[in-house]
Amino acid sequence: MKSVITTLLLVSICHCSFSQITLPKMFGNDMVLQRDIPIPVWGNAKPNATVMVKLANVQSATRANKEGKWFLKLPKLKAGGPYTLSIVENGEQQSKLELSNILIGDVWLASGQSNMEMQVQQSKDAKTEIANANYPNIRLLMVEHDKKLSPQTDIHAGNWKVCDTNNVKDWSAVAYFFARKIHRDQNVPVGIIQSTWGGTPVEAWTSRKMLLSSPVTKERTLGNDTLRVDQFDYATDSLNWVHIWNLVYNPQNNADKIIPARDYNDADWTTVEMPGVLKDFGIGSYDGMIWLRKKIILPESLSRKEVVINLGHPEMNYSLYFNGEEICKNIWNSNATHSFTIPARLAQQGENTIAVRVAMLWGGGGLNPPSEDLYITDGVSKISLAGKWVYKKDLETAFPKILNYQYRPTVLFNAMIHPLIPYGIKGFIWYQGESNAWEAYNYRTMFPMLINDWRQRWQQGNVPFLFVQLANFMKTKSLPSESEWAELREAQSMTLSLSNTAMASAIDVGESNDIHPKNKQEVGRRLALEAEKIAYKQNIVSTGPVIKSTRITGNTITIDFGNAGTGLTTKDAQPVMGFAIAGDDKKFYWADATIKGNSVIVHSKNVLKPIAIRYGWADNPACNLTNKEGLPAVPFRTDSWKGITQK
């Protein structure tokens, strides 16, 4: 009997050793494959082996090369499933590889920086959205962060997951809301491949070959050549990030016991006006923990009873202390509001001490405006916490230096895009640009380069490329002014000259105090509208009014709009806002504006001979023109005067 078992084991081992079939990590159970195109499948096998691939009622065969690499395309399939994908090497059925629960539908690659990466659990109405996320025919593959100096053949990690309340919370909110609308409207399975990394510039996602083709990006790309593998130590960077987050979550040197105390001596601390963020501190670039303190006087009416403290809109991770006791420890973007109850035993008549320990990272950190959202109250009376606070840095262990190699040209393309090629897709959705706003003029070149690069490499023709125009952000200015973000939006609009591209404007869904606005439902919906227009050929209004032409008559300019839908209107039923005009002196003044049909007529008493007009030209413009379908007019300018990002 023992000899029989030994023989069976040897046979089993023999069969396993003969089979060398493997697939890239992006192929797996629960995946979605693109319908209506020949389906690319590839992998590794025994050198020169015959590989047979079957899916549903179709199959295809090929022979591996001498290195064992193989590639084939299955015949086209209509939407449907679930199916099993089976792969057999040299006809050895007993050692075949099988993947199950596979759907045929539409696959979209979602990429970009943090506003595409922002999770469903961080978006508006997150609890409700997660509870209702029961869509088994929506699937997502999340490509884990990785960076490499040379193109890779496989992703570092990632696997397909089915949309349900357990999985959806970590997904890209924009991509999920986009997929949900497409799935509902088109009644097909939808697969999302999410390859995103917050804070990254467009050139990190573009191939070396493409970047070297332009003088705009050639020099910085060649800068990668000075790196050696041992210098490109992303493992050290990763370990340093682990150390940083340990410092963020765990106060050092007993700081949380000493610094928040009422009797702590902060006489040598620096005064700072709150609300304010890192740029308002006057310390330049800084990564580390900063402590803030403020003494307030509570009247008898607010003492010895529960009161509520509202920190308004904090940026980054923070902890709040009241009279030496920790009230909360908050993770950035984890809470929609920042109001906390102070126990009655802590609220003392007279002087009380508030302390905030806040992380300063990525050029941010602090308490965002407006000042009216910073207060303490018992529900009847209110004491403002705006005004003078004191702060001190370097009270705790310093953060290790982070090299952030993910910002370098081509490293994310190499590790997070190249391995995905040529997986069958319907198109791309993209939300990025904030990190390139400082060089918006060059973005006119760099963004089209990325689109052309990806399309050429996928070899599926000019597949739809849909992108989000930057949302409104930062303080609204009282006078017309120049803006890096406005110039970046202009560069995005100019990219529409490429065929089969579309842009979803988010100029009315941003937040002045948060670079990550929470209304990702509307952003996803608008991207889906653009998809339904150009990818699914539906006759719908998919975008807001776009400037078509202008006419100058005396001191008046008439702007004619396309994409007016069923007519022009304003979002808030108020007079039209957001137009500014200028004469030969290039000085812009706000203009009075009136809607007439599909046109807007503007003038200003300050400009007798206007020659240029701008609309929505600001970081956070006060503009309200829409079509009656509710989609916002796209910001524009008619002048070509040198901007602040043009060197």
C-alpha cells in the first residue's frame, strides 16, 4: 500500500513539474474581460509548449516561445457570464489552470492622483453609499502602489473584487460612481482597473520614450539616468513611511501628557492666526508634528456642563486636547465634521487650554477657513476660537526624509501602467492635474503626450479618454486675478482637440477648504455622461455650455455658446456671475451679464472698449452659468496674454 501511495505522489509531482502555466496578476477570479473585441490573454508556460485557452464557447491556441512566453487573442464575445477561463499546456488536462466567475463586459482604466484615488468611504453620504453597494456585476482590480526605473511585465500586487458592502469602501469613489451609472444605463458588467497614486504628476504616468520626445520633459526624464538601482531605494522610502505614520499616531517623548497641560509654559512659542494652514505659518516647507495651543475664557454660563468644540475644517491627521485631556484622535478625511463634546468636568469657569497636535505633510496641515466654523458652544451661546494661537515645531522626533520617487518621470508608468498592456479595455478615465498646476502651460504638451502614449501602446485605436477638469478650490478672490489652476483648466480644455476625448467639468462641486471635495457622485455621473455620449453613442447632453464665438459691439461683448442643451440658465437662479472683461490695458473688471437665448451679453462701465473676456478664471471662481440640464459652463478666456506659468 505504501508503494502505491508513493507512486501516486510521484505521478502527481511529475504532472505538476511539467506544467509551467502562469498568468500575470491582473488575470484572476472575478475579473471582467472586454466585450466585442478579440480578447488578449498572455502568460508563461514551458518553453515551446502548446497553450490552449478556452472561455465560454470560444477557444484559441498558440505556442510559447523559447523563453516560455505566450500571447493570444480569444474571439470576440458579447456581454455575459459568469464563465470559467481554462488554460492547458501541451494537452495536460490534469494540470490545467482555471479562473472562475468571469464576466464579459466593459473595462475602464481609472488613473490619476488623489481625487481619483479618494475612497468611497471618504465621499459624501459614505455610509449610505456603502450600505447600498450591492452590484455583483461591477468588479474592480486595484493596482497596488509601485515604482520602477524600467518597464515591468507584471504588477506588484492586486486582485479583482466583486462590488459589495465589504469591498466597495476602499474603491475609488469617482470610478465606482462612474461604473454604477454605466452598469445601470447600459445593462452590462463593468470592470474598473484602478491604478492611482495621490500627489503624482502627469509625467510619472508617461513612458520614457514619449517623455524624451519633447523638450518640455526630456531633461527631467534624463535625470533618472543618474539613479542607480541601489539609490532608487523605494524599500527604504516605504519603511520610512511606516516610521512616519508611527510618529503621527504615537506622540513621542511623552508629548501628549506634557504639552496639552494647562500649566505648560508656552511663552516662547510663535503666534499664528487661526484658521490657517502650513503656508500661513511662515516656516516654508515642513514635514513633522506641530503643536498648537490657545487659552480661552469660559464664562460661568458655559462652565461645569457639556460644551461642544468645533474645529471647522482641519487638514491632515490631528489630536485635540482640552485642559490636558485627549478629546479625539482623528485620521484625515475620516470624518465629515469635526465637532466634539467636552465633558462637564473639564469645562472650567475662567481660563481653559485647548491644544491641537497636527501632522504637517505634503505641504499641508493646519486648520482651514472659514473662521466662523471655529468655535465652542453650549448650543445657546458661542465663543469664537479664531484669532491668535501659538505654535511650536520640532517638539517631537523628526520625520525621516522621504525621497518620494513616485514623483519622478515614468516610474509609475513602468510599474503600474506598462504591466496592464494590452489588457482589453473600453477606455480610460483620468483625474489629475493638481500636482502640475505650477507648470500649467507645459501641461498643454504633457497631458496630450500621455493620452497619445497610452493609446499607441494599447493598440486599440483612439479608445475614449475621459478626464475631469479641476474643481474649484481655495479662497474666492474679490477681484479678477491670475490663477495657476485656471491655466491648468485651460490646458485641460485644449486637450479636447484630440479625437475621442471628453472632459467633465467640476467647477461647481469643489470646496474652498478641501482639495478633495466629497461630492464624487456628481463627478462620476458627469464622466459617465461623457462616456455615454462618445463611447456608447447616445444622443444626450453630456457637458455644460462651451464658448463658440464672440462679437464685440461698442462696449458690449456677446458670447455664443455651444452645448446649451435646452437653454442657458444659472445654477442658483441668480444673475449671471463669473464674467470679467478687459481693454487694451489688460486690466480685468467684473462684468454685468445677461442671458439671451444661447448667448450671454456682457459689459462693464469700467471698460469702454473691451477686447478680451474671461469666465470662471480663478482658483475658486464665483460663477454660476449652466445649461438647463444642470451642467456648468466650462471656464475660458479669449485672450492669449502670457500667463503666470508660461516661462
